[in-house]
Amino acid sequence: MIKTNRVKLKLNKAQFDLVREKQIECANCWNDIVAISKEYYLENKKWIAKYDIQKIVKGKYNLHSQTIQAITDKFDANRKTISELRKNGDKKAKYPYKTKKFYVIPLKNSAINTNSKGNLKLTMSKGRYLELDFNIPNIKTAEIVWRNGYYLYYTYETKVDKISEGSNKIGVDLGEIHSIASVTNNGDALVLSNREGRSIKQFRNKMYAYISKRLSRCKKGSRKYKKLLKLKSKIKEKSDNQLRNLYHQTTRKFIDFCVEKEVCEIILGDIRGIEKNTKKKKKLNKKNRQKISQMEYGRIKDYIKYKAEEQGIEVKLVKENYTSQTCPKCSKKHKPQGRNYICSCGYETHRDIVGAWNILNKKYDFELVDFNIVHRQPINLKVSTN
């Protein structure tokens, strides 16, 4: 199993200057790849092959040969993703076109070694190395990224021999108010609140609005302008760290619940594209569109997947169309108001659990049972006693 992690780098001045120099060189490589690809497309009305790009840029930059290859791979992957999005109707998706001043430094396995002390030794270019004061066992690939300081993002391999011994299935409805609502085929249900996540995002949005207003009154490039940009960057980093921690704890509590209830398979509702055309079709107001567009669906899905894999639990995706509106008892569609689902047939329960149960039954056909619903906060919230 391949996992990812990150560590903040503590660099001296010489190391900092080396990394910054290679970031600029990587940006030059990226910009040239974008220009070559665009020029070829305009002349031939088709995209240049990845291997032809690699032949053109090979040996032209003061970087490790595998780093140049990795930048080409990233460009090609980006291009394929955008092509797929446009085929699926997203005409706003744009191919890479912006000129970059700095770019991440991707490092493949051949550029990652250890020095005489057993610590990491990263080959930046011929004869130039970044020697760190720690080692990472089983490291596969790495990237040096600037996030208000340099971080080493890396992938590493771990063995997973565990196989779930349970036989139960669980349906999961991901949402904005409750990040995870889940129910097993036995009726055991867990609802994890997203109150803390909403609070973090609300503070971040208010600060962004405040800073944007102040920036509009400043001269671009002035000292005040730079200070406000630095503040915005700090708020972004802090809120992202808080959300990462929150959703790691949220998904950990969910997976622990799955293990406790002897679950062998998770049926996850696929809500990709839920935010599309909400303005055009006047489905939601401005405030709710912002909330939906900032949902952490992809992050939570990825965290659930790898944590489930560690426990030997399978994860399957199903479309969740109308799952929160369909009555589990009489199958009539009814749009609920508030957090309770009340049907004309008399059936009543938590609306998110209705969604989770219907998601579960999109793959299986379980008989309706009584739900035992447990509400939890992912982390212990501080409550004032005054």
C-alpha cells in the first residue's frame, strides 16, 4: 500500500538558496513544456506525445534527469485530466497556460539516496545535493513544495495484511452540515458533525473578504500590499492545517466505528459535480453555493479509502441521486425540510440517515430496520463555563 505524508524542512541559508534556485529552474522547464505543447497543437491540431516532449527538453536544464521527466509526467497528467473534464461537459476547464515563476521540485526514486550518516540525500542536479537531518524508510517519490515554508511531501510503501473478518455493510452519506452520516445493514448509525469545519471555513471566508477589501485600496507592490498578501497566506495555511486535522479525526472515528460493527464493505455516496449549475438553475442562494463549493468531499473520500484499506475494508462508490428524498418505507420522493425526514406515509427519522440507508440499498436490498443513531463530534469542542 502506498501512503503519503509531509514533513516541514528546516533549511540553512545555503540549502534555502539551492532549493529556491531549483524551483525557478523547474518553473522554466514547465513554462517551456507548456509553450512547446501549445505551439505543436496550433500547427498540427493535436497534442504532442509525452515522449516527444521528453526528447526535446532532455538535458536542457540544470536539474536531475528524472526531475525533468517527472515535470513532463505532471504536465501530461494535467492535460489528460482537463481533456476528460471537457469531454464530460466542463467547458470552463482550461489546459495549462500560465507562466510560473516557481514550481514544485518533483523527485523520483533514483534522485533519493542516503548519506554516510543514514539521512536523506536528495540529488537536485549533477553534483549538487540537499542533505537533510532525517531519514524516511521505504520512501518512493518526493516533492519539495513551498507552503509558507518548505515542505517535503513524499510517498512510502507499507504492508497491509489485514482482512476484515466482519460481514456487515455500511452506507455513507457525505454532507456539509454532518460530514459523515452512516448506517449499517443492522441499523447501527453514526452521525459525525461538521460544526468545527464550518466554523473554520466561515472565519477564513470573512478574513479573505476583509483582506480583499483592504487590498483593493492599496497600491500593488507596496509594503502594505505585501503585508496583506502575507497575512492571507498565513490564514490559508492555518485553516488548511486545521481542516486536515479535523477530517483525519473525523474519518478515524468513522473507521473505528466500522471495525467495532464488523463492517467488511463501505458503500460511499458519490457527490462529484453537486455544485455545478446551481447558480444557472437557481437551485441555491449565494451563501449556500459557497458552502457547497467548499465541501471537502474529495479529501474525506481519500482519507476513508486509505484508512479502510489498512483495516482490510473495501470501499465502493455509488451515485446518490435522490437518496435523501426517497422514503425507505414507501419509496415515495419527498423533499425534507429541516434535519428530520417526515413522509406522508408516517415514516420519520434523521434525513442524513435516510440518505445513507438508500445509498446502501443502491447496491444491496436490505429489509428496513429500526435505526440506533449515535451523534458524535470528531474532536472535543471547547465550551465556555462562564
